Amino acid sequence: MPLYKTITVNPNTKVFIWKIEESFEALSEGISLTENCSNRVLNMKSDLHRRGFMSIRHLMALEGYTDHDLYYDENGKPHLTDDKHISITHSFHFTAIIISDTEVGIDIEMQRHKILRIAHKFTPLKAYKIFANEDALMRKLTIVWCAKESLYKSFAEKGVSFLENIHVEEFMLDDCKTTATVTFEDKKEKYNVDYLEFEGFTCAYALISEKK
């Protein structure tokens, strides 16, 4: 079972990362899906997406949850049937979840240079002019994107702009943590963000620290 990494963030929060190496058939063993999710999987054209979907159910099982414990609200945000909060992510051959007593978000992205071309769409670029090395800049921007995606997933309000409404505080690449804020209409939420890099991927996860 390729459970890639488990991170105990605090006594009430865990992150689980899976590296997808098995076939869809192998990942389907022992997993019971709802009728809706069975239909979703059957309609997925990508074998990797299907395998990712099933691997997430294996990650949930590590904390005692099944597909029947998971549902989505009108904004597409996942929820568990008990009082715990969950967030889910999938990028190529990695999947991850975070489960906590508080509101959370998680994102994994492959580190790719194309992020340099779209950075202006999700973050002000002034702070990044100090980077002479494109690889370092790519890494930094990928962390910012993952952090913002994590907050976006947690906040889960239609109309939120990565560029206008989500702000990530300045950090150094080796810090492995930062803070971030979502400000939208009359709401403001602050988050603590942790991040890690592995095998050409970046993962960031956010825990709410203040809500107004």
C-alpha cells in the first residue's frame, strides 16, 4: 500500500498523501462506493483520475471513513457526516486529504515552469522580482498557488478571486510555513499555511486561525 506520507499537524489534524502506483482494479478491492460515486468513476475518461479517486477512499479509510461518509455541498466543498472537516486534492500520481476538527484546505501541484506565464493572474508580481533563478521562482509561485488553492477550498464561496481576495504573507522557501487571509464581501478568514516539496511536487495545507 503506497501511503507516501502521514503528517500529524496537531492532535486533531492529520494529512495523508498517497502515491498512485496500483491498477484501478487493485485500488477497487475492499472499497464500497455510493451509487452516485460509482457512476462518477464509470464516466471518468482518464484511468489516472479513476485510480486517484479510489486512492482517496483508501486514505479516508485510514481514519475510519468510507465513501458513504462523504458528501458535497452546493459549492462543491466536501464534508464528512460527523463533525470533522475534510479537504481533498489530486495531481497526477499523487493524492492527499486533510482531516481536522477545524476548517481546512489542501492542494498538491506539480512544479512546472508554465506557472511563470500565468502568475500575474493569481498574485502580484512585485515581491518576486528578486528572483534571478527561474527554478526558485517557479517553486515560490507554486507554493503561493497551492496556499491560495487551499484557502479557496476551505472558504468555498463563489466569486472569490485568487488575485483580489486571497493574500499570502511573504515567506522564504525554506520556512515551510506562512500565513494567509481571505477577504470577501463582509467575511474575513485568516489561516496558517504549511507546505512541503517532494519528487517535483508541492503540497500546501491551510488551517483556519481566525474568522470574522
